[in-house]
Amino acid sequence: MVGAAAVKPGYAEARQNMVDNQLRANKVVDEDLIAVMGRLPREAFVPEHLRGIAYVDEDVALGSGRCLIEPMVLARLIQAAAVRPGDKVLVLGCATGYGAAVLAGLGAQVTGVDSDPKLLDRARSALAAAQVRGVTLAAAPVEAGYGAGGPYDVILIEGAVERVPPAVLGQLADGGRLVTVLAEPGAVGEGTLLQATRKGSPPARVPLFDAATPVLPAFTVERSFVF
């Protein structure tokens, strides 16, 4: 949930432009999602020197190979996940907490996980500044998921991955949805929905859209050398 006092007038025009030109113009039609992103202060989730570009239609680099992914990509992934109030949601690679905040604004109970303590510190500050409730943060290796809070109705990996580890898929509830950008080596990244069916069966894969989202370092595939 996002507090009304979180919205800062100085960024209202940039926020509305994001809604009109990035979300609505790119097949984001979920009005609840649009409303949350239209009032959540994205500028609070980046360092102060980057606030002027918080609403650009591209990824915002946070350092160490991490980024705040572009609004359209995040919105379309969350829209595909069909989040419902009360859903248990896991965000892997939550970084500064923006994606977790959007999901909490939709009424989900969110666990955000990251292995970078500096990003988690910023996430705590940003969530407090934006008056977001319903998010729990944890420091842990993101490639292992977070079994302590599972199973989850939705898992969002907030960045691209070259593969989804079986350990993460195993934390989905029956009928659970995992959304991320799959970026198989040598191919264009693709926003993807993985839908769990029943235990022991491979999830159904639904391609969504092309995306050039950077790969999260923890989700790369080890390369083998060919001589």
C-alpha cells in the first residue's frame, strides 16, 4: 500500500508522461496498476543525483551491474502476473524496492530479496519515504529464491535471467506465476510468464514481448570454452 502523502508535486508531470507515453502506449491496460505507478514516487527509489532521469523509458543504472528496470517492462511483467490483493509475492533482485512497492500497492504481501546490502539499505529508506506498507526485505542469494516465505502466488525476478533455477521454480504455489525477462545467450531478451501447473511438471511458458533488460549477475549461465 502506498501512502497519499508520498507524491511530490515536482515530479507529477514526469510521472503522468510515463503513464501516458510509456505505459498506456505499450499495452499496459490494468487500471489498478496504472494508478499505483501514477502515484508512486519513482524518484525516491534512485540516488539523488539520478532523480532527474527516474522516469526515462530505459533502465537506470545503479552500479555494480544493477539497474532500476524501465517502467514499461516492469509494468508489463506485473500485468502478466495478474496479481490479486492478498497474493504472496516474492521479488528477487529487488534492488532499491520500486517493483516491490508497486506490487504492495496492488494489495500483495511482498517479500523483497537482494544480496547487495547497500541496495537493501536504499530500499528501506525509499519504502519508508514513499509510505509503502506490506513489504518485507531480506538479504539472501537471489538465485536460491527465499524458501522461508513460500510457496508464492507470484515471483518477479526484477531483471533479466539466462535461466530460472529449479530451486526458484519450486517455490511457486500450484497455479503460481513467475515473470521475468529471459535472455538466452545470443538472443534478444523476452519478457516471459512461467505458469506453474502441478508439482513435478514443467511450467507453461508464455512469451510476452522483446526486452533489452540487463541480466542480473546472479542469473548468468556458466560458459564452457570450445577449443
